Amino acid sequence: MSSEEKVIVVDHSVSAFCRIPLLTALLLLATLSPVSAANYPGWWITRGVVDTNASAEDYAVCTSGQLKTMALQAMNELDADLPGGAGNVVHTMVNGWINNTANAQDYSAINAGQLKTVAAPFYDCLRSNNWPCILPDGMTTNQNYPWSGTGAQDYSMANNGQVKYVFSFSVVNVKINGDYNRNGNPADDPHKDDPVTFAGPKGFVILANNNDSDGDGQPDCEPDSVSGQYTIRNNDLSDIYQICIPKLGIPASAIPSGMTVSVQVLNPTNDTPSFDAIVFPKIQAGIQGGAGLDFDTASAVGTYFGGTGTAILGIEGRTSGNEVRIRITVKINGNTLGTDEMRVLIAPWMALSNDRPVTKIYSGFGDDAAFANDMNALFGSANIAWVDGVIWRQDEGEFGYTRTGVGQSVYAMRSDILDLSSTSDDFKALISPSKGWDASIRTTFVHTGGGVEVSVPDANYPYGRLILSDEYSGSTGCAFFERQKIQWPPIFLPVAWLKVGHVDEVMSIVPYGSSSVICVGDLTNAIAILKDYTTYPTNEVESTDYYSRAFLVSLYTNPAYATAVATIQGYLDSAATNLCTQLGVTIVRIPVAYTLEYTGSGSCKTFLPNSINAAVANIGGTVKVGSPDPRFAPFRQVIANRLSFLGSNQAWINCEGPHAVAGEAHCASNPDKNPPTGP
């Protein structure tokens, strides 16, 4: 024998077992090849059945105590590795030794028949579990036991080497683990393949790796621009999460030919591959990965999974709000030895409410002096990034954020831009190590930023609740928001009667105290003010670009348009009632002179600048509201009175330029806000 350890002798002072009975005819084991130390199953070492400090004595006769020690630890190994453990037959046999210590004769030599009697129930158990193991060298699954023949020499003495050969099976205990417990320590759990909820308290949650750590202008989760492969970028290791896979317990040199390991990223409801997450064979810059990893040679399996300990693989998220299943499968010669799964949630994207402090306001119409001067005066020129021309910054993207799951000890958060425009990549230029960029819905939510609002967080919706244009219901873009779940279900507002069809044409959210006030347009109130010559006898519309007061009064009071007025007011009242009922906030009605082309697909705009479409921003802890100047003093007086709780933090913005091309202050500007810094 060239092996270097021997089977440990049982501690006779503590464990005295009964004598092993003789067996009837089974194969003689004397000619079996010994097991070399390099190929010892891992469980022999971890369970102490060999003494690594002793010289091998494989040709020495094995004693009853040594065999029982080996069988006891083999039982413990199967109990740990198999769903049903070692089984009743094995337990009855071993417990019989433990419970009957009289006349144990543990120093007595054993014969081949006795060895086979003890070993047979273990192989019966393995066979009933469809052979989830590496079998002794030379044995195949077509055999019931690692012996054959008539058993003519069963009374021949069995030696240590033969015992070691018979018990040299290695159960392939296949596990794949992530941070299911959200404590920073990847661990196994029977529920790790259950659907994951953001609120937890359990379940593995990772961020989408859509920031730009290497400065190449692309989200890090996209394929490398040179190789076309999914590659861990430089400076990006912190965005790759750990997958822990216990090694196989088989020395790398003993991995049998034909053994393969695969790690797959799968759809949560079927076995189709998913690219919502990418797996890597190790966490190291330059390493390439994909939606699956195939370790398809014994050498590759041995390199990554041979021996004991833990193999650390990497995973990055790509698609916010989606779940994936990560499955590991170990096979030998095409036959599955074991498989395991866990679920991973890529953390959801969340819109940011108006109460969040602003880092920068991005605005178009920088060459419109009247508009730019009023915006700079209210919000501060240093807080606004201007671009000239008819640019609807609000419609191009939605600033939001993402964060790891509730309760996750290693808290991670990132600012995240949701791209809504298929015609501009201006916001993409903002991606950086601290800011991600997601183009998931740009082809279905084109120029629709004003159609997406979110309420101020409250006890029922701790991340706010989406407020969406009703025309988006059922769209692909809406499906994106739905799968995020965290700000769902939304409040849909009826706005299809409007030409642009955005919710910011009928409502705006003004944070106030610990809650908010929501302003909602009111056509009937606007008409009443226009008609009130008693209170406002001499006031006129202040721009010749707009219809006169007299014309507006004559239009709105014309019986031919009574249905139009009533219908539009009904939409506005419905929005106000819905928002008040759903959110429990104060509603402030704002006079707005809507046009009356509400039929068909809707073509309504406003005759005068729409004061609802206000720019709202928290600057240094103070909420400021830039209300479009309606160019009619009575409207200004009424609106200022109703927003008097804002004091000097409400100001008028000259929006004649944006209004001429169907927008106002909110449409033209978009505040980038700081995400919350904690749960």
C-alpha cells in the first residue's frame, strides 16, 4: 500500500460495540485496489476516520472497532447529505452497536463477509437515491455493490485497505448559496428558492450593475465594447455579489473523468436562460461570464470545486425588479448526481418624490431669457444645468434610485436614471460610479416623463406611490413599473382627453410638513374667475399672444360647449377625488383655462399658461415651487392665496416660450434628487 494514513481505531474506553455477525456468501475483497491518500473522500478527513499523522497500514487486518467507526461516520455523512439520511436499516444496525456494548470484542479481526454485511445497507441507500455519489474506483451504477461473485472466501480476513475501498464513496452534496439571511453571510436555507420580496425579511437581493465604474460611457453590466463578452470591469468588484458553492469534498486529482458542473441563470417560471443576471467563475477584474457557466472537464471541475472548503463565484444584476433562479447541476457521464437552486431578486427601480433634496435641475429653454431668469431667481443659477432650445427635460428621463433589500446588513444604494426618450441620450452622459442608467422602457415610454409622478412616502407606501397617465395602463412601459412592485399599484388619472396626455397637466405634488398638498386643475373655477367682473372689473389677459378675457368668457358660456366644459371638469374632479381618497392628502384646486377639444384621442391644451405644470424642487431643505405665470392677475391672486403656506418659496415663472410649444416649467425642467441614505 502506498497510502499514508490508516483507519482510526475506535476509542475502546468510551465505545464498546457488540460483535459484528458473520455474513453469507459474498465476494472476496482481497484483490481490490487500495485507495491512495491523494484520493481519499473529503468526509474521511472532516469526520476523522483517518489519522493523517499515522503511517498507512492498509494490509493490516481490520478490527471490528475500526469497521464500526467507519460505518458510524459514513452514516453521519449520509444523514448530512441525503434528504432522507442514511435510512432505517443503517440506523438500526449502528444503533444496535451503540445500545449493546456487552462483549463487543472490538479488537477482534473481521472477515470479508462481515465487511459486506455492514457495507450493503449503505449501498442500498445510495441506490435508492439514484446514486448521488462518486462510487469506488471501478464500480458502476450497473452494480448493486462494489463486489461480485460467489463469496467463497467470505471467511477470509479483511484488511484496512479493503474497508477503505468499500467505504470510498463520496456523496456529491450539491449546494448553491447566497445572502439569503441578509446578514452578509451566504448560507444554505430550505426556503432559498422561494420567491424573493424586497421587504424581506429574507431573500437574496442584489443591485443592477448599471453604473459606470471604468468610465467607458456604458453601464458595467453591458457586454464589453471590445470583446463583446460580459466582463468584470476594472474598479467594479464591489458591484459583483458572492455565490458560495461548497466544494465537492473530492480531491482535485480524484475528480473522475466525465464529471461536469454547470451553473445556470434561469427564468423564475421556466428553464429558459435569463440574461437578467450574469454569473462569473470568480470575482476578479477581467473575468468573463454569461447566463451560464459550464465546467465540462475533470480538470476544470477539479480546479474550481475539488477538495473541501467553498468556491466563490460572482453574480451581477442587469434588469431591475426581475427575479432569476441560479441552478447548479453536477453530472457524471451525463447522469445527474445532484442539483440545487436559489432565487435572486435584482433590486427594483424606484421613482423619487418631490420631498427629496435636489442636486441639480436640468432644464431646456436656456436661451429663453424670461424663463431662465425667473427659474434662476427662484432656484439659484448654480443649481440649474441649462441647455438651449426646445428641450423637454422632464420627458427625457426619470430620476430614481435602487437599493438592496430591506434589512440587508450591507446596505447599498445608487442613484438611477430611467431613460424614457428614444431620441436623446443626454441623461446617459450622467452615468458614473455612483449613478446608474436604465434604458428598459425607452421604446415604449417616448417623451412621457410628465406622465410619471410619485407621491410623497407615507406609512402605507414607504417609497411613495406611482401616479400614471391612464393611457399607459397595460403598456410595456407600465409593465416595467409593475414588476418593480415597490411603488405599485399606481393611481391612474384620466388624461387621454389632453393633447400631450401627461398627469403633470392636471396635478402637481407639493411637499408640505410630513406630507404633501396636491394641486389639481379646475376649469369651472377658472371660468368663474374670468366671469367675475365684480371682484375683478378691469383685469385683462396680459399678453396679446393669448385670447382676450371677453373671448374666453364668451367661449366658456356658449351653450354649445356646455357638454365639453362639464366633461373636462368631470375628469378633473375625478382626479381630485381619486388622489384625495387614495392618498389621504389635502387637495388644492388651481384655476386653469383648458381648451375644449376633448373628444376622440384628445387635443386639449390650455389657453393660458398652465399653473399646475409647476417646477417643484427641494433646494437645501426648502421646497420651492415655480408656478407658470397664467398671465392673468386674478388667477395669480387666487393661486397665490391658495399656496400662501409656501410664502416666498412660491414664485411665478414666465412660461410664454415653453407654453407656445405645448409645455410649461415642469415639462421643461427635471430635478435630479438625492436618494434616501438609509432604509
